[in-house]
Amino acid sequence: MNKKLIELKEQAKEKLTFFYPKKYGVKGFLGNKDVCFIMSRPSMNKFPSPKDTQFYRLLKKYDLEESHLTDIMKTRCKAGFKIFHQKCNIFQDIAFQIFSIPEDELVLNLKILKRELEILKLKGLKLIIPVSAVDSATQTCYHRDM
């Protein structure tokens, strides 16, 4: 277990509300393998959703259960928001307009993400996989089966 990730999570927990938990043998936020999945938008609904469950099981199937899982925005949003793919700045468009996240909260989330990556780099991080949502990550794993 990575003590630095645990410390970072505990420090940020007062202000940020969501960190991928350990479930089905997948370490979630506390994973520190050389692979990191970064979801680009806040998580929706309650955890675990059927898509979260499927994603975790696919990670386990492909021996990625010790990968680090994180969101850019570590919060849960109300279901029903739709994000349309637009040619624009993802941070401004998603964080400021769609979810109305204050700039200081966005800055805090990005500082935490930066610190996460610094900790993982010391542990030998080799691959960062940006994902638009758990749906996309699950689809990526499905395509690997084909």
C-alpha cells in the first residue's frame, strides 16, 4: 500500500468527495502499478454503478487491478448531465459551464492530480490512459477482446 497516496487522499478528503475505492480486488485510487487511468469528467450516480462494476472486473481480467484510477474532478455529480463532444477547452467547458465548478475547486483538483502523478512517477509510472468516462474505458477493454 502506498502511504503517500493514503496521506494525499486523507488530506484532500475534507474538500473533495470521490476517490475510486478498492472493490472486486481492484485497488482504485490506492493502486500504484505503472498504469494510471484518468477519467476526464466527474463521476455520476452512486458507486458502484453497473458500468463501474464492469470496468473493475475488466481491469481484474487484464491484470490491471493494481492500476491507479482517478478523476480530474474528484466529486460526484447529479445524474442526467450530458456532455457533448465539442472542439473546445475541456476544463473550461465541463468545469465552469456545465457543472458550474468554482475556479478555486478546479485548481485544487488539478493540484491533487499533479501530486498523485508525482507520487506515481516515483513508483515507476509508465503509462497514463486518459478516458472520457468509465463507459469509454469499458469500451476500450471490449475492443481488446475482439
